[in-house]
Amino acid sequence: MTQSRAVALTRELIRCPSVTPADAGALDVVEKALKGSGFETHRIVFSEPGAADVDNLFAKIGMGAPHLSFAGHTDVVPPGDASRWRFDPFSAEVSDGRIYGRGASDMKGAVAAFVAAALRYVDRHGAPKGTLSLLITGDEEGVSINGTVKLLEWARKRGERFDHCIVGEPSNVSTLGDMIKIGRRGSLNGRIRVIGKQGHVAYPQRAENPAPIIARIVAALSGHELDKGTTHFERSNLEFSTIDIGNRAVNVIPGEARAEFNVRFNDVWTHDSLKERILKVIKQAAPGANVEVEFPPSNAVSFITKPSHFTELVVEAVRQVTGLTPELSTTGGTSDARFIVNYCPVLEFGLTNETIHAVDENARIADIDGLCAVYERVIERYFEQ
Ligand SMILES: [Zn+2]
């Protein structure tokens, strides 16, 4: 069987059991391939008290602007019970045109595809007029504190100025080319505590019941329209996950009531403006009541890369290779793109996400080669400008 460089690299990477925070030789595979074609490479180990040290890789070729970067991770989630897998999760077995193994689609296949595309570009055109770089971390699936955040800061201190970035997360739903992620909703949790006054149900004038108050607050927040959605986002949504009083005595008016909620919000809001609105709605629903509201810290802000020349360039490359026009979407959970957006416009395009984090994770060989072709087309067009 002849296999492309992208496929060979994918299999080599899967054979490194790099369950976060272990590297198991995965970054060596990437570094060796890039170094051989003239990339300057840096390995940076970050540490933090109480967390495992994590190895990271920064590689670049060319200099100055424009600077296109690819961001990815070589760490993977644990395979779970390996006996439930069709093949050993770190053997990179090929069957029915697919490579099986942990990380095949999240996201060793995409890292391999980008490396192969970059090497092919350099073989054909030499170093770009500008900078082509790779930010590869071993700390994405874990706590994400010794990875992309620190790597970006390290690169900035060295004088790197990123103009655009592609993250190789598996963005497609079922077919290569069906979806590009251009942003994500933010997330905010809240805890409400209504303090009343406990007493006998027969003497309500001596007590203050928090139950009807919390009911009014829950109804008001649940029914409150935060916004009507924006061009690229669904409407923001608040959901209560629990309401607790926990009083089992039928003759007792409870002393306090609690409730918790989560908001998934779009680009209309910041954490601060959202908190302000929530407090206002609570105040209107329960004027004069003794209510405490707490918002646990969150770094999940909402972000969007507005459709631009860059997004159009990627859409066009996807269209040329796959024949599909990808949907520009803001759905799904969080990724390292939320950190990169503080440096430059970022979008996510990788393999399909059908089997990620699951038993028998796999990637179609045709998709890995197709993704490599898309990336190469993007690099070519980007440095043609
Ligand atoms: Zn991932």
C-alpha cells in the first residue's frame, strides 16, 4: 500500500500514546519532519505549580508579514477500556479506508495534514514571502494552562506578530467541507440565594417565605429575552439547572432558597454586561427581597471572526478541493481558538467530528488527504497576495 506523507505522519503520531500531559514522542515526529525542510523549531516546556510540565513546539519558516499560523495539539484523551476497541487504540490500524486510533480525528490527522501541506508548499515554492508557522501544544485536552496560552505569549515576546490562524480542530459534522467554525458562544454560570425568614406555616406574618420569591426570579429570568440572535449567532439562552429548598417539613416556612443557571451567550454580550442585565431582571422580579447572586469565574467569552478576505480564501480552498460550500458556524463547545482570538482572526477547519473522544475513533484516509490539499491551497493563495 502506498500512502501519502499526511497519512504516514498521522499513523506515526497515533502510535505515540500521548494522553495529556504525556508527549510520548509525538512532538519529535512533527519537529523532525519540519526541521528536515528548513523550518526553525523551538521546543518549550511550561510548568505551573500543581500541574504537570507540558512540552510545546513552535516552528516557522520565512519572516515578517503576512504571518499565517496553524494551531493544533498532539495530546489526546484517554482511550478508556482498550478491549472495547476494534484495534489497539495506539496501533493506527488501517481498515475500510480508515485509520483507527485515539487522536485520528482529534487531531493528529489534521496536524499531520498541515505539516505535509507545509512541506509540499516549501518543496514547490521555497520559503514564503512572509511567515508560515505552527503552534503545537501537548496541553489542549487537559487543563490547558501549560499550552496555547503560554505559547502565544512566548511567541509574542519573541516579536512574532500573527495575522491569521487556522486551528485544526475537527470542525466538520459528517463530510469534509461541510463546516468551518468562525466563532464560539460564551458561557456564564450563576448561583442565586434568596434569604427569607424561617417560621411556622400557621404564623406566616412572623416569617418570610423565599419560595415564591425564587419562583418569581426563575420565571422572570427564564422568560427574559436577552437578544434576538445576530448574523452569525443563535439567540443567547439562559437555562436553570436546579432549584433547591430542601425543606421536608410541611409545617415549616423555609429560611432560604437557591437556584443555579447557565447562560450561553452571543457576541452582543460581555461577561460584565450580561451580569448587569441579570441583576437588573432579578431586582425587577423581586424588589426589596434579600437576594445574593454569585457568578463563578469563567474564561469562556464569546468571539467571532467576521467573514473577511481570509475566511473567503479558506472557503474557496474548501470548495475547490471538496466541491462543498462550508457553513460558517459558531456552534459547539470551546477550543484553544478562544485564546488565539486575542492575537489575530482565527477559524477552525479540520476533519469530521463523528468519532472524537469515542471508542474506535477513526479518520477516513481520503479526508486526511483532502484536508492536506485544502491546507496547501490555503497556504498557496495566502502567500500569493
Ligand atoms: Zn481537539
